[in-house]
Amino acid sequence: MWVSVTESAHAKAAAFQRSVRRFLEDQVAAHIDDWERQGAMPARELFAKFGDRGLLGIERDLAWGGLGLGFRFTRLFAAELGSLDCGGVGMAVTSHTDMSTPAVATHGSEEVREQYLRPAIAGCAIGAIALTEPAGGSDYASLSTWLRPVSGGYRISGKKAYITNATIADFLVVLCRSSESAEVSQALTMVVVPSDSAGVSRSAYPDKLGNRCCDHGEVVFSECFVPASHVLGGVGLGYGIQAEQFIRERLVSGTTGAAHARRLLNSAVAYSRERHVFGRRVADYQAISEAMVNIDAGLTLLDALLDRCEAAMDGNGADLGKHSLIVKLTGAALWNQAADLLMRVEAGRGYLVDSSVQRAWRDARAASIAGGTEETLRRNLAGYLT
């Protein structure tokens, strides 16, 4: 444990956050520039270090090697990842902790949890969530990766695209079509697939706009056999499991995006006070000051909404479907707005390839795509109104 269980809740959270911050400063921050230039991070080594500190199983039971804490601590961890000077590390880690392992923890059998969850929490195995397909994107009603029953289990055939941790993962949590049913809520099944299984081939994308140190790629399943025990929850329950998992994913994504936005806003405010144009500080120009105020106001409101979501995740049971969509949508928008603002404030200096500003501008774009595009999230939100 990070701190004594006898400490007050506030002191316990503060001590946890300080510990995470020191760890990231010592083990991650100093290496980011090199990892970004290389287009890769030492994922095995890094995940093992996260695992040694319990950070890959913050909310998981002690029996499985987790810390047994609440969502409040996951939120603090996500915010510290968002304070790093790149998006790639946080993307790789949260894809593992909040997008691939939750379904295993909640819906996996004892055998599956022993085989995949325990080493994932320890940092000995890396997970990836394989949902998106080349044509359908976030439209899971159009999934074309099929799971068909055979003797002793199932076979998977299909292709997944734009998968975080695709080529470094030890196991893949895959959403498949398992029925011709027109009701998508009954037509999908989620399974765990060892990445070294026969019939699984993976390839990394050679280059990307942003998040360059994070692995992304395609996964092709060619009649890959999966034991029946590797089905999560049950056949036909995949849609509901992923809907449940999406809430966590979007809350974490929005939290990380907000932290990135706050970091970039602080940089913009500081530099706009130093830089002078036409005899005035950049901060004194109305267009710049209004942009800073709008971002600050948005972050303040988002933080209040996240407080409500945290309370629900840690016990009051409120439905977070709508709120999680708003959190993710707003966090991504504010991250992009803050990156744009900092680019405007720094001007030519921010445009240089080796500057952290252009990295922030590139990385932020993925926040408006991954986990549901802005348009998809707005479409889903419209369903609460119409």
C-alpha cells in the first residue's frame, strides 16, 4: 500500500498523488523526448515498474495483486499521466488499465483472471482492447469480426484496426459478432485471445501524426481458436460489457485530457505574460485573454462534473452514461483548444519540430477520435434529448 489505511481519506489521496508524481518524474518525464524521437518506449520495462507500484491495478482486489482503492485514486493517476509532456505514455497505460483489463476483472472466470488479470496487474503482461475495425470505426453494430462455435470453443476471423498496444500486447480483449441477430445488444460477444495464438497476425503502423511513443497497429484473426472458457460474461453479452467499460474509459480519457489542457493553459498564461508584441504583453490582447478565460472556465466546470462522477463510481450508483460522454467530449475539446492557444501564443517557437508545443498539438488530435469521435459522442448524447 502507498500509505497507511488509518490516514484520513484526503491525506491518503494526497500521499498517493505525490507518490505517483515522483514516480513519473523519476521514471518517465526525463525520457519522453528520446522515446518520441525513437517512436517507441521500453514498454516491458516501464509496465513492470508501474506494476511494482500497484499502479496497474488501483481498483482491483488485493487478492489479485491490486491496491483495492476507489475510482478517486484512478482519477488522480489519470490526471498525473495527463501532466506528462506527451500523450503516448498515458494512452498506452490507460488502454491497459481502464480499457482492456476491466472486463477481464469483472466478467472473466477464475481461470481467465489467474491467467491474464494477475500478470496484467503485476506488469508482467500487457493488454490491448480490440474493438475498432477499418470501415466501421465506432459503429459496433457493423462489426464484421466473427466468432463462430466449433468443438471445444470458437474460431475468430476478421480484422481490427487502430489498436493501442497492438503489437506489444500479450493478450487481446476482442469484441466480435456472434449472431446474425438484428439486435446488436444480443449479437456481440467479448473474448480474451492470447496474442501469440495461431491465426493471429499483427503489424504496427510505421508512422502517426501524434502519440508517437505509443504502439498502434492492426490485428488480423484467421480462424483463430479460442477456448470456451475465454468468453467474458457469456455469449451475446459483449455489447453490454463494452457499454459498461466505455463509461470508465471515457471518464479516464476526459480526466487525462483535462490535465493536459490545464498544463498547456498554464504554459500559455506564463508565456503570454513574458512575450511582448507591439509594445504590449500578449496576455493583454483581448482575443488571447478571452481564450484563456474560456478554457479555464471549461476546466473548472469539467472538474465539478468529474467530482459527481467520482462519487457515483465510488458508491452512489448513479447512471453515468450521459455524464461520461460529456466528460470525454469536453476533455478532448479543451485539450485541443489549449494546444491551439499555446501554439498561437508561442507562434514560430511553438511551430518548431523539437518543441513540446507541436507535440501537444499533434497528440491532442487523437483525443477527439479515440474512444468515439466527437461526432459519435454528440450523436449518442442526442439520444438523451430526442
